Amino acid sequence: MRAAMIEERRSKGINPFPHKFHVSIALAKFIAQYDYLEKDVILEDVVHSVAGRIFSKREAGGKLIFYDLHGEGTRLQVLANAR
């Protein structure tokens, strides 16, 4: 039933999974813009809002959280500091 509803909306050109917040940059553009960064580089003054589905969440040592975000045909790993 849910799958039929999703397909019906897609056939009408309606996004079946709309997000309800402002997206400042698409995932593919975000990756292209910051792909040059070396490991362990932190940009503290940069803020972006991206949209995607969280496919997995892992915690490391109680202070770090890793998210695997999928969207727009691409994937992004997010490293969050659990302050």
C-alpha cells in the first residue's frame, strides 16, 4: 500500500519524501566544493544544510558520531563531535 502511494506521487511529479527545511547546498555540490580537503581538516566557520537519508549511525568512544548520508545519487559520511 505504501509503495503504491509512493509510485503514484512519483508518477505525478510529486516528491514522496519532501524535506521541510531550507537546504543551502545540494549533496553533490557540497562534495565537489570540499573534495579537495585533506583528512583531519576542520572548517569551524562554515555552516551548510544538506538533505538526505541517514543510512547508518555509529558512535566512537562516546565523543564522535559518524553518519552515512545518501541522497541525489551520492553518499556522504558526516563526522559529528558530540560536545
